[in-house]
Amino acid sequence: MTDYRGLILEDTREGATDLAITQLEASLGARLPDDYRQFLKTCNGAYVEYDVLATLANGDEELLSFSLFGLDPDPGYASNPF
């Protein structure tokens, strides 16, 4: 586990290198926000025990869960965007 800005993160990985972040930014054609760059350098992805009960415009409620993705695809994440 890693404590990052007061959040307890699980399943973290070794931080990303400056080179890896620069390569991602080049492929995206944009610079990442500084706070996300710092997150990647600290733990490069994690699982966060953080759920929010959101009320939708139609009055329905939906439980939203969050994962923070790093630079490397990880098939262990249920909603891996890669």
C-alpha cells in the first residue's frame, strides 16, 4: 500500500520514469497535468477503495468506483482502458 496525498492506494507499481511519461505525452500529442505526472512518478497506477453514490438526472442512483491507471496495461483491472 502507498499513501499518496492522504489516499491509501493498493496494488501500486514502481513509479514511472520521466522517459516513459515523455513518450506517452509524445504519443498523445499533449502534456499531462503536473499532478497526474507526479502520481505516475509515485506509484504508476493503483486501486483505490473509494466509492461514490451518485444521483442521476432522472433520480436513479448509481454506485461509482474508481481505479487510477498507470502507463502499463494491467489485465488485472476489470475496466482496463487498453
